[in-house]
Amino acid sequence: MYKTRRKTGVYLFVEKKGHFERIPEGLMQELGKPELVMMLPLNNEKNFNRVSHHDLVKGIEEQGYFLQLPEKEENLLHEHRSALGLDAMPPKKEF
């Protein structure tokens, strides 16, 4: 499992350490240099964090990698405004 300094909360899983050949060039440029976080045995049936073992193995087998994106961050102000029946974002004022 690799992380990137460019994208917080994004993790890249590959079959073997350092095997990035099947990852699209554009994605590698977007992520920057991957940093090894830990090695995980793929023959282990346990789920990892927010990723099911099945989805992880399937992604690696089909694409050569699995990309875990961060969960969508809550915007408490938008939620509060919506609960009050207001637009999530107030209209911009022009000066």
C-alpha cells in the first residue's frame, strides 16, 4: 500500500512492491512519487479499513492496481443551511 503527498487520504494498492507498470501515466503524474506505507498479504481474507478484500483483489487483478480515495468530507455549514431550508451556498454579493 502506497500513499502520496500530493493527495491526502489517497492510497494506491499494487500486487507487488514497486510494480507500477500497469498504472496509467496520467494517474502516476497526478499522484506523484508513491511512498510505501505497508505491505499487505493479498491471500488474507480480511477487509482493510474501508476496502473489502474482494474489491481490492478484483481491482488489482483487472487493472493492476486499486486506488482508494478519501471519504467525502462533511461540510457542516452546508448541512446546517440545508436543514434551515436555505441554499447550501448563499448567493454571492457583487460590490
